[in-house]
Amino acid sequence: MATINDLVLVHIEGKPAFFSRINDINPDVKRGWYQVELLVLGLPLQSIVWILEEAHLQGEEFTMGGTPVRLENIPPKLAVPPPPSAETDSKGKIIPLKRKT
């Protein structure tokens, strides 16, 4: 289930449409429903609030104005150390760059 600070890919009509971060989830006045604040990761940044059921946060498809929509939770990647760059040797020491003359 998607939770606060999760990255989600929003699918519209079965096609990936945009990435969004879940900023907040609050209970709605209607039991079993939640006000979900999404930060749309596009330019300009935009914050929207959708009222969804828990099943929608688990990836179940729903409709908005007759248009099928689905949230796909994007799991975080494990931190992988970066490969040695051209500026360091295999031991992590800085190697000065020399100009060709």
C-alpha cells in the first residue's frame, strides 16, 4: 500500500501519465475514504487532493469522471555506492588530472 512520502506512477486510461509523491493522507468525512494529497512531479510543481479508498492506494483501478485511473507504488531502490569515477582510483584516492602539453 502506498503511504506518505511514497513515489507513485499515476496511470490514466491504462497508460503512465505522471509521477507523484504522496504528501499526506487524512481520513475523509466518509468512512473508509481518505483525502490524499499528491505532489505532481512536473513543471510547475502542483499539489492536488484526491479522495480515495484504501484499495485505490493498494493499486486498484478507479474512475474519475468516467476515466480509469490507477496508482502504482514505486518501491525505493537500495542505496548502491557509486562506481569509481575517472577522478579516483580503485582505493578512492583523488588522482590529479594532468593537462596534455
